[in-house]
Amino acid sequence: MAPSDRSARQDGSRGRAIRPTGRRRKSPPRRRRILTTTLCALVSAVLLGGAGLGYLYFKFNGNLKGVDINAALGRDRPKNIDNGSMDILVMGSDSRAGKNASYGRDEGGARSDTAMVVHVYQGHRKASVVSIPRDTLITRPDCTANGRNVPGQRRVMFNTAFEVGGPACAVKTVESMSGIRMDHFLEVDFTGFKKLIDALGGVEITTTKPINDRYSHLHLTPGTHTLNGEDALGLVRTRHGVPGGDGSDLGRIQLQQTFVKALMKQVRSVGVLSNPAKLYDIADTATKAVTTDTDLNSVTALTGLGKELGGIPSDSIHMVTLPVAYDPANPDRVLPLAAQSRTVWDALRNDRAIPASATKGSAGDKGGTAHYVK
């Protein structure tokens, strides 16, 4: 994924610059390289008061990393539909390399521990978020990573796309599944997630049951807690410590979706505009933590996106899990429900609300943890 200034390849692509009108426009790409469970909310936090960054623009701009998804994928992508909506693939990395080693053995590659497709509707006043379980068995398309071909494969876990082919392969896999062109890509790893939560001053949640998970190192009594970065990471990763949960990735996704709403409340209450030191800490931490597509790889672009997402009320964000069923051959894996998944993706492609019928009977929203955290 080397830097590229190819302009001719964009005639079919959706515009990527963030504009107040919500319209998409075509513009040439810039340079190279890859939020976790919460980035649809975190981007709002990241650049709260972005207009105030002014004199620090160049410092924060230098923190950012970008991946040229457009150059990597070329023209082999779904059609650009310019209807004023926006689609963002948000991913969290579970690499155990470097500072993430305390979360387990480094097996040589990062996987997408969390994946969400965020669809912002025309007018940018409401959104739908579709969580894709990492254990979903899918057909992965052929990808290119670091100049080498990665052959496609059938019946492999969704999170292997990121592991074998990086951000571009993850985007290509989601586009292949959904038929929807992703306008943007955002990713953060364990360490970056923790630092962002700490910079925000923690996130307040209320538990209705005790949570004790020796795997994610999380121990919470029933009641209200302000989670620091370490505990917040434990909450969005726990699968085993919630009584009544089924120990699956599906239960974890329900906790993640609840945490997103709590984080959005925290973002709005931080008041960083009146606290320059906190604003600096949040902006510096966030711009170091996130990796984006090259069209978001500037403070100006990220600030624009933060304002767009920050203006969506939490009660106007509809969260669902991709309709799935447990694999009869392996109960630790899930399979997309073909007709219902198609209904979800068709709704987003046509900028419509996801109908309730699409998730009826799905195992995706039955992980057993929906009412344990609020």
C-alpha cells in the first residue's frame, strides 16, 4: 500500500471529504496506514472543539497515520451511490504485540476484535450501526497485502481478513458481504483505546449484576462505576464473566453497544472547550491512537467527521448485530442468515431504516447481556 497520487482511479468512487452539507464529492487521495468498539462515539470525543485546535494543527496532523484504501482496492468495489449518506467501517485491533502483550500471547498478527459498519443517513441526523461478530464464517475475497496476493477462502472467520490482509482486505471483505462501498475506515488498538478513555476522564456505567471475568481482568459489583481505560477495555472485551450471558462474542457485542451509548453521554458532558489542557490531552491522545483511510488523515477531515457524528443524538442511533445463527458444525462459530442479512444491507444501501423483521429470530441480539449494563 505505497503512497499514490493516482487521480484517474476515482471516477467511480464516493466523495470522501467531510462537508457541512452532508453531500459527498470526489477528490484525489493522499497517503498511507489503520477505533475499536466505540469509534463512532470516540471520533466525536477525539476532536471535540476541533476548531480550537488552530495553532496546534501541524503537531496533531503529524500524529496521524493513514492507509490508502482507494489505491489498494482500485476499481474492484461496489458502485458509488451519492445519496448524501455515509458508510464507515470501524474496527478494533486485538494485536498482542508491544504494549498489548499483557492481553495474551502475540501470535504474529492483529485481528479485528470489533467491527462495526456505521451508516449515517442523509442529513446526518441519525445513524444505524451494524456489528459484525468476529466469529462469523464468511467467504473472504482475494486480497493484496504488502504487494503479495492473499487468496480468498470459504468458511473462515470474519476477523481473519484483517489478520491476513490488513485494513484494505477488511474493507474489501465488508464490501463483498454487504455490497456497500465504505466511504471511510477507522481503527484503534487496545492501548490506544485505554488512553482515550483515560484522557476523557473515564466513562460512567451502571451494572445490574456483578461482572467477574478473570480473562479480561474485570471485577464490578452491581451499581454505578466510572470506568478508567483498563476497566472499560475489560468491559467491552468480556465474554465469560457476566451471569446469564452465553459466553459468546454475541454477548460481548451487546455490552459494546451499551458502552457506546454511555460513552456518547460522557463525550457531551466533558466540557473540553472550557478546559484547554483537557482539550490538548484528548486531541493529542486521539490523533496518536487512531489510524484512518487517507481521506480522513488530517485534523481538518477528522474534525469535520467528529462534528458530523457528534451532532447525532444517542437516541437516534439504531444498533443491531448482523443477523446470524450458530453453526451446527461448530457452536463457537456463527453463520449469516442470508435473507435477513440481505435485508439489512439493502436497507442501508438505499438509505432506509433497518426493519425489525431483519433481526427477528437472529442469535445476534440474544447473547444474554443486554440488560446488565446501562
